[in-house]
Amino acid sequence: MKTPIALLICVLPMAAAAQGPRQVTLPEGCTAEMTVQAANCTVSHHFTCEGDPEGWRRRVDLDLDGVSYFGAIDAETQWVESVYPRADRREELAPDPADPASFSELVETGADSFDFSTISDQVGETRYVGFDSLTGETVTIDGVELERTDYEVRAIGPDGEQIWRSTGSEFIDRTRRIFLSGTSEVTNAQGTFTSDDSPVEFIFPDEPGFLSSNPKHGCGATMSSAPASTAKEIFHDHL
């Protein structure tokens, strides 16, 4: 199976193409399932790849400048690996988490706590502690039924100091066993930042805009957001 870096190389040439309609091409053995146009000038593509363990799902995000993130989750929505190409950084889940993230526990009991770490050659070990909880609210966006969640997550560095804290509201797709971003408030050393990354459109195979590399919504808006140096996981969408 190709590594995330190899996947990125396959996507980048399309993202850097000339102006006009563009489509992302995934590597051989990978199958796209869904394209999501979000409110924050981002388009995401959810896909699976042959050779991955059962239950794994992958996602790649693009904005106006091309690929901004991609990574993989397992069947319980644990962050197996994450790649931030602009920071030239890759993270992977550390073994033996103290409290693994569990999508099953969330949908069965209405809440799930977690306490796990990721390892990166570039930044070392980062610990993530927090929770997800179902609010009981069901919403339908572009024909897709989602359940709203509340969450809190803290990122803690190797020295035990908090790097950032994020709280907000997201969505789960119970059928596909994925999280989707919503609204968030992030606090770090630079201040407090808010973001609305909610899905606006869901596009499926054979529908116009499937695998498009062009974000559609919110691209002309002036939005408050976290600095680029802050990890994508602040939005805690578990892919």
C-alpha cells in the first residue's frame, strides 16, 4: 500500500493545474466514496484503499492553494496517521493509548472520552485528551442525516504543557462511521480563534462536482481562523 506521502504526490499535480474545472485523481487501488464541500473554502474527498486494514478510511482536503491535509482513521475513528504537507509534517498514532477513541462507545452510550498520543519525527510526541458527546439533535444537510456532537480536546506537549485547547460542535455520520467538522473555538499561545467548517454539500459518484479540487463555499469571506502552525486536529473531525 502506498504511504500518505505517495498519495499526496498523486493528488498535487491535479491541484496545481491550470485554472478551470479540475478533478482529483486518486492512486490505483483507492476508491472515492464521497466529496464534501465545506463552509470554510475547503473541499474534502473520503476514500478507501486496497491493502489498508479493514475499517480504515482516508480523506484528503484541498483549499484554494491545493492540498492542505490528509490522513487515515481506523474503524473506531482513531487518528492512525495524519500528514500536513505545508508544514512537511507527518504524525502517527502511538501504541497502547491510555483511553482509545471509540466511535462504538459514542453511538452506544452517547459519550466517549479519549486519551492518546501521536508521534512525529518533526515535533515529537503530542498527547490528546478530551471527549465527544451526542447532543441528541439530528440534522439533515444536503440530504444526508447527521447527528450533532459537542466536544473538547486538549493537546499537550512532551513537557506536559498545554499547546492548545479546542471546544465546539461537530457531526457524526453513523452509517459511514465518520466525524464531520462543525464550529470550533481554539485557544493557543497566540489567542482564541473561531471557525465554521460545517459541511454544505455532499457529492457522490456520478454527480457533478464529485472529486472536484475546487472549493466552493466561503472562499470570499473574511474568517477568523487558527494560525497555520496549529494542527488540523484542532477541528477534531477524526477525518
